Amino acid sequence: MTRQSSPPPRCRVIFLLPRRPALRYIAAMPAIPITRSIAIDSDEISESFIRSTGAGGQHVNTTDSAVQLRFDVANSPSLPDAVKRRLAILAGRRITAEGVLILRSEGSRSQLMNRQEVMARLVDLIREATIVPKNRKATKPTRASKTRRMDSKAKRGTVKSLRRKPID
């Protein structure tokens, strides 16, 4: 079986060292792509590993498999202000008063799978915040729609009146 290798992560070059060929490129951690124009540096995200809650036997009591991700939305240079505002609204209780988004994942026994899930949830949340909602244009109902509505109400009223017992 041939094993397919994944492409190397995209890294940003911080600076070049001119006369040292071995240390020519010093790269930072790869950026996390959100949209075509928005990418978050992985330095902006901090992860901590804690023990999962609930039942699970001996495995839960011995390993720190739950992941708690923190992303400072308020001080992030990667996000535009409009996206920050919409993200704060979408996050709800998951964002603190200081503007730090806290996401937690403990669904899997594997720490790696929990990390991937919480990262995917962060990316999905930011992608959802990049969508600009359409402004609603106030419209008035047409005369024909008003008459159709009144006709249907009158028809419904006659149907209901026919169901009543006759008055003697």
C-alpha cells in the first residue's frame, strides 16, 4: 500500500539570516486559514488540557484528554472589527467580559481528536461571523394580498359557523 503524505503546513517566514545557510529561514507556526482573506496565527490561540468530567472509568481519571481553547477576540490583529462584533454576539456565554472566547471539548477519549474538534468549532464560529447579514427592507402588502387574506378569513369563518349547532 502506498501511503499518501499530507502537504507540509504553510509557514510564514519571519526573517532571513544572510550568512548562515543552515539557519537561513526561521519560520513561525502555521497560520490557520479561515477565509480567503482572514487567517489566524496559531500564537493567538492557547490550549490547556484538563481531565474530562462525567463517567468514563479509569481512563478519564488518569489522562488529561479534555481541551480548553482560549482565543482573545478583542485583541486579535487578524480579525476585522465587524467580524469581532458579530463573533461576540454569536459566542454568547462562551466569551468573557474581557473578550476572550473559551471553547471546550471532551467528547472523545483522545486528546488529539478533542483538539481537532475544538479547532474546527473555532474556525466554524469565525466563518459564521464573517457572513454579513442582509438588511431587511420594509415592504407593505399589496392590495391583492390584502383581499386574498380577507377572503380566506371570511371563508374560514363560514366553515366554522356551519359546524355550530343550529339555533332553534
